[in-house]
Amino acid sequence: MCKIKTPTAVLSPDKQGELDKRMAKIGLAEDDLVEKFILGSGAGGQKINKTSSCVYLKHLPSGIEIKCQAQRSREMNRFQAREELCERLEGIRREQTRARIDETEKLRRQNRPLSRRSKQRSVAEKRKTSHKKSLRRSPGRDD
């Protein structure tokens, strides 16, 4: 559900142009969208029950569905639904990019050689363990 609350106004060409650029940048085409106008729900009386100002938007490739009825105007709801779809798709892309970066960083850390100090600590710990184990041995012929 759309959560953006802006005053009801006519959509300016500048805002529509910015949204079109943003959609083009993401690779979001109008052909990939299924748009339906449905009756609104909730408080508002007879007017909300008579007008189809609620916008249902579905992005076919990703399966993301958005329902927006934040405004009384159908055009504002269409705009806000597309903005929210852009935000969700950008969020998904950011997460994928972040996961790829995290994976390469993890591999880099795993393949990085140990520091000199770390090696020294490891060898000291092994010597200590070896000494402990040697004390556990039963007395043999050498003793």
C-alpha cells in the first residue's frame, strides 16, 4: 500500500519527466506493467465507493504488486504507485549488488595470507598444546 502522503495536486510535467527518466534508468518499461483501477476501500463515504481511484500495478518480470490509494486523484495514485515500484526494484538491485560485493570480499578475506603476528600466535598455541599432550604420555622406555 502506498504510504506517501502529499497534498492532492495536478501532476507537473517536471515530476512526470523525472519519473520517466528514473524508469528508463532502471529498465522499467510500460509494457512490463499491468495496471488496473479498482474501487477504493476504507473511510471516505459514498465517494470512495463510487470512484475507481485506487491503482493496482503489477510488474510482470518480477511479480511485484503495488496497490495505491493514498490520494483522491487517480493520476497522483498512478504516479505514486510507479514511484514505489521504482523504489522496490532499486532496493532489490542494491541488495543483489551488496550480496555480490560481500561474496567477493569474503573470498578475498579467506584467500588472504595470514599476518606474521597471527602465524606466531598460531605456532605458539600449537607448541603449548604439544607440550600439554606430551605431559599426558605414559612413561616409556626413554624415561
